[in-house]
Amino acid sequence: MAEKQPVTNDRDQVHRFNWRLVRRALAILAGAVFVYAGILKVRDPVQFASAINNYQMIPWSVGVRFAFYLPWLEILCGLALIFHRLMAGALAITIGLMLVFVGATLWAKAHGIDVACGCFGSASSNLTLTWHLVLDGCILAALVFLWFTHERPAPAG
């Protein structure tokens, strides 16, 4: 006896496919941004350490360590988003990084410290605070959307 297949509407299939495509495109775009930003910082870690130091939040010695570590974390998380591997971990880390970046920028501004964000190395030196926050807000919104909509693996057992 043949097993009954659930009746699916072609329109439902198309609608579901489009959201899947949107999620993949956002993941690839966000991942590419993190890879690009990380590569720019890896190429000049001393300049990135200087950008971190401009925030006047942590000692120079800690900032230098961050300048050598954070770009590689950004690259690895970006690649995880692009290739859809370890998605939950990559999303959690990148959302955390974005919250820290935005928080540090707002903190510096509140304390009257004029900082170049350092997000994209010297390429971001022309960004105003407003554009910096708009860009970070868009990336953060995409990451949060992906967090709440990504497909979680079924529990084993």
C-alpha cells in the first residue's frame, strides 16, 4: 500500500524557498563583511591596536593582544557564516562582537572621545559616527534575524 504524501501547496514551497534564500544571502553578506574587516586588520595589527587604544577603555598591552586576536576571530566567524558551519556559535560570537563594538563607540562618544571606528582599518577613517552606527546596526540586525531564523539541528536520540 502506498504511503500518503502530505498535500503541499506550490505557493508554500516557493515562499519557504525565498526565506531560505534570504537567510543564506544575509549569512554570506555578513560573513563577507567580517572576513573583509578581519583581513584588513590582520594586514596592519599595530594600526588596529592604535584604533583600539583611541577608545581609552583598556590598557595598551591588552589592546595589542586584542589587535592580534580579534581579526582572526572575525575571519573564522565570517567563514563559518559563509559556509554555514557551526552557525549557532558563529552567530553568537558575531552578535557579541557587534554589541561590544557599538557599546564601545557609544561609550567613547558619551565621554567626548573622538574615535575612528577601526572596523575596516584605514578604509573606515572617513565614516562619520552616524554612518558607523548605521552600518553596525544593519549588520547587527541581520545577525539577530539569522539567530532567530536559522535552522537548528534536531537533537540526537
